[in-house]
Amino acid sequence: MSESQSGRLLPWALVTPALLWTLVFFIIPFVAMFVLSFMQHEDGRATFENYRQFFDNPSYWRALVNSLQVTLTVTAISVLLAYPFAWILAEIVPVRYQRLALMLAVLPFWTSYVVRSYSWLLVLAQNGVVNQALTGSGIVDDPLQIANTRGATIIGFVHFFVMLLTLTIFANLKQLSPSYRRAAADLGAGPVRVFLHVILPLTLPGIMVGAFLTFVLAIGDYITPQILGGNNELLMPQLIMMQIGRRGDFPLASALAIILMVVVTIAYIICSRWLKIERT
Amino acid sequence: MRAAGKILVSAYALAIYGFIFLPVVVLVLFSLQASSFPIPPFTGPSLRWYEVVLSDRRLMSALFNSVAVALLSSALAVALGFLAAWGFARHHLPRSGLMRGLITLPLTVSYLIIGMGLLIVFNWAGVPKSLIAAGIGHVVINLPLCFAIIYSQMGDHQVTLERAARDLGASEWKVLFLVSVPVLWPAIFASFFLAMTFSWDEFVIAFLLTRFDTTLPVEIWNLLRSGLNPRTNAIGSLVFGVSIVLALLLELVFFRRSR
């Protein structure tokens, strides 16, 4: 092989393994899932039946509606809780302690997903810490039913995403130059107006990125709703896993997964549009 | 007014810290429970459940499996990611943007869907459920991450070093392993440990793609069937400890140096 030939082949030798891996273990499985979603479970014939089932069966519909309600609630609560917290960390805490304060704030982020949801079960269970504190102090007479409800799912999600959003919003606030704030203050704006008209608009794109990330990760998660919410009401990932686990109905599971991906794509289109308007 | 504001700010920060730490504190505290239920009143401290867990052969083999899958899949993801990043950063390839997009595409898809797709293809190809299948899935989720991190760290100052080595007669492979790898070591190290933590924690792919021999998160999931159980607290606390050590290593080695 001549020098120039090996020179031309080398870059391909470098990038091909990663490309092949992605093709074989990501693209092909995805295409297979897509094709399968148009097949009959029993005999493998081509059909729209799986998608039709989703639109005809109200309990399947309900799972998507539940998923959207839970995810949007989680996103809103998480942003509202995380923003002031990130602001305190970035603006009030002395600079030399900020890194430590932030590290502490995201430490439980590193617990495994399954363990984190189980920990909330300990806290929220019928005879768990919260209920024993409430009944022990006489605030309520009978323990509250928190575990195995939508509320528990939301609490578990919010816990995770407050940490994630604190990280992204903190980074966003730190990137703001203090001269903006000073300029606004010099022109006579009070602290509230500085916040509403300067800081908030400048950090909005960052918030949107964090909110979108929250939406995507929460709507695709199976563990939190399964452990904390139980089976009283199903979210989309639970419905998908149920088709695989109990019934082995891969075509229907594939169709549901594709529908979930379409929803995420729509959310992305809405978010990206909104972001662009904000930037101009 | 100022004092009231200060109190309000401190109270809010403390409340959020309390919320963030509540489940972790409860988990670790009741892992030290002496009696058989991890609920108040606290009857410890006792290391009883840690002894039970550490002598549980299923859990310990799952722990070993998790470590093995995390190490091997992360090493492969870093190797593939590094080679590709080097290729794209140092050479002009046609449709480079499209190919880079392809490699990072799995980042946008949920683990559930990645796992399901692999399960369908493996079923069809007759590949049995195994730790290797789960490891393949973990490379799929970590390769884009490793690639993106290493690619973003490839600056122009390294090109000069590499050119100098080439001028002095080093072959391409020598340049790669004796110059580029050492220079990019922090990024390689960081992506390796990040991939380790993701693989170590990953549940749904391992759940779908393994059967008898499985990873620790799946084994913990199986424990959950028995309800609240101090054994789960103990193994959960151990897992948390390992993750914290990995996170601290990442912080100390990479982020300190990059500042």
C-alpha cells in the first residue's frame, strides 16, 4: 500500500468502528422496532392495528394523558423550586463556598435511580417517616396514603430534577456579566425590576433547555412511576413494559414507543421555536 | 426588612437542602436498623444488615457483574469515542457533520427504547439474554457521551504538538498513542468515569437484556418485591457510597485540573 493510500484510509479506520457500532446496535434496532410496530402480533402480517389500538382503547390513551400531566407538573414545580435555590447559591452564598454548596446540593444525584425511588418509598410509606411524624405530632389522626399515588411519583421526580435544574440554572446565572445588573441599577431600576427585566430574560434560554431536558427524561422513565406510583394508574413507559413483560407483545410495545418518541419530538419542536423567538 | 430577607433566604435554602437529603438520610439511617423493618422507631445502630448483604451470594455476584460490565463497557465506549473524535478533529472527512450527528444520536433516545430495540434484534438474531448483551447496550448509551466530551476537548494547541512529533518522524499510530492520548488524558479519564457511573446505575437496559446473571440495580429491583426491607437499605447505601467515590474522583481529577 502506498503512503498516500494509507494516509487516505487512516481517518476512515479511526471513525468507522464508532459508526459501525452505532449503526448495528442503535440504527438497525430502531428500524426493526419501527417495522415491527406495523406487524400483527400473532402472524406478523403488515397492519396499522397496533396504532389503531392505541387510538381506540381509552386506557392506552389515558396512559399518554397521565404521562403528559405528570411530566408537565414535574417540570413546572422543579423549575419553580430550583430557580430561587440556584439564585441563592450563585448570588448570596460567598464565592469561596459556592462550589462546596453546589456539590452538596447535587450529592444525592449520584444515588442509583432504583435506590433513590426506594428511598422515597421509605419516606412516604404508610408507616414511613413522614406519616409517623404527622401522626406522632397529632397533625393528622390516620396516616396519609402517599405511596402508590401520582403524588409520590411527582415527589420522586421533582427530587431528581430540582438537582439537575439547580446545576443548569446555576451555570446560567454565573455566566451573566455583573455589568448588566449594575447598568440597570445605575439607570434607576430597583432589585425587583432588575430581576424581572434583566436577569430573568437573560436566563430564560437556559431555563428552557433545562425544562426540555426534564421533560424528555421524565416522560421516558419507567422506574420512578413503577416504584412510587404503583399500578393504580399507568404512565406510558409502564404501559410499554407491561406489553413486553406480561404479554410479550413486541409490536404493540414498539408502536407505543414510537408514539412516545413522536410526542418528545413535538415537544422539541415547540421548545426550539420558543427559544428562537426569545433570542431575537 | 433586610434581616427578614436574610432569614427567608436561609430558610428556603435549608428547606431545599432538607428535601434533597431527606431520602438519602433515611436510607442510610435505617440501613443501620437493628430490627427487621426500616421504619421508625430507629433501633440501631447495628451492622447486622450489612453482614447479611455482604454474605448474600446473589447480591455479591450481581455486584461483581455490575463492576465488570461498567469497566468493560466504559473502556470500549471510551476507546471507540476517542478514535472517532481524533479522526473527526484531525482529518477532513466528507459529510463529517452528518456522521458526528449519527454518533451522538443515541443521546436523544430514552434508555427504554434503546433497550427494547436491542431486545428485538437480539431475539431475532438468536442472541441470548446475557451480561454481554447488557454491556453492548451500555456502550450504545455511553459512546456518544465519551465522543462528545473528548471531541470538545480537542483544541488547536494539540495539533501543533502532533505536527512536531510527525516532523520528528513519528508514525501516525505513534503520534496517537505517545502524544494525543497523554495530552487528552483528563478528557479521556473524565469520560471513562462518567460512563462508569452511568453503566453502574443503569437499570432498564440490564433488566431487559439479562436473565439469570444480572447486574446490581436489577437484583435490587428484585429485592423490592419483598417490600420495605433493611437489606435493601444496606445494599442501597453501599451503592450510594460507590457512586459518591466515583463522583469525587471525577471532581478531583478532572474538574480541578481544568480550572
